[in-house]
Amino acid sequence: MKRSEINAALREMEKMLEECRFPLPEFCGFTPEQWREKGHEYDEVRDNMLGWDITDYGQDEFEKLGFSLITLRNGNLKQRERYPKTYAEKLLYLREGQYSPMHFHWSKMEDIINRGGGTVLIRVFNSLPDESIDRESTVRVHVDGCEKVVQAGAQVALRPGQSITIEPLLYHDFEVEPGTGAVLLGEVSQCNDDNTDNRFNPPVGRFPAIEEDEPPYRLLCNEYPAAKEA
């Protein structure tokens, strides 16, 4: 992706957050110049990859495949003594036409919440013991405390305010229902590790390769400079 595309996507998500009256923590507003002056007091943000994120799944088709997100809080499975949080929270922003591909999590349970905008469609499949997609058996899901049984591959529609619980090993993808407008999603989950707990089917990448055609508006969560020493 070009840096200019990333900058535009982040500004677009900021605008959606303003419309939904969802204020962000202070560190989400730091400029790249401000990050260079931050010391070890922000190690939790650096070590747990909090903040802005963009994924195009390594396919360089962000308009069709990918979305913008922010990790607001998270623990760290590799540094449990220092960062003992067992939970995580994210915000995800999808335009119409964007798609998050089929995947499951080995460990993480999560709730996906429609925080505002259009309608999100979440397709669900069970997984088989060999981790392939079970395209036959019915799927049991919980939508805001209501248990539902749907056919394999059914799309569960979530309108603003609604949520679905995604259990470990449950395949799911998501996209915006055409004609309803961009969607702001919340994710509340167990401690999150995107580097080890995503099983995509078929496999895809995670972070974009960036072409630097203009200065960064915000640093992504994998771009923070080392802490400034006192």
C-alpha cells in the first residue's frame, strides 16, 4: 500500500469515530514526531501493539480486501508478569466493498459488536478436526444472549448495537451489507496475539508492504520507534 492510502484510511476512520462520538485514548493522537520523544512510560503501547493498524492481508487490494483498526487495550501472552491483562479491545472500520477473509482463532473468544453505521454480515462455519471448513453441519451462535442455529455458511446480519460471540475454532468472515454504508465495529476478546492465533483459510498475509509516497500521518502499531532514554 502507498503511505498516502494508509493516511487517507486513518483519517476516514477518525471521521467515523467522531460521527459515532467514540473518543480515543491520548496515544492514538500522537504524531510521528511526538512518538520519537516518548520514553519507557509508553512501553505497554509499544510491547502490546496498541494503536493504529491497517491490514490488506498482503494482497495490495485494500479497497476489496482489508480494513482499518485500532487496538485500544491488550495483554501480552509472552510477558504475562509485566502485562497481566487477560482481555483485549479493538475498533474495526470497514467500507462498503471491503472484506475480511475466512479465519478462526485457536485460543481467542471474542464478541464482535456493531458500534455504528451500516449492517455487517458475518458468515460462519464450524471447523473439522483437520482444521478444514465444515461445509455441512449447522452452526450454533449467540447474538446478544440469544442462541441461534444457522446453516453452514449462513451470514448473520448485525445492525448497530447488535453483537455476536465467536468461539475458538469457529470459522468466520465479514463484510458490509451493500447499500447500508461503512461500519464501525468493536471487538471485545480474550488477550489477542495476531501473530500466532489466526488460522486463515486459504492462507493470507497480515501487514501491508508500504510505499513511502508521503510522510506518515500516524504511526502504525508495528512502526513505533524505540523509547527515548532519559
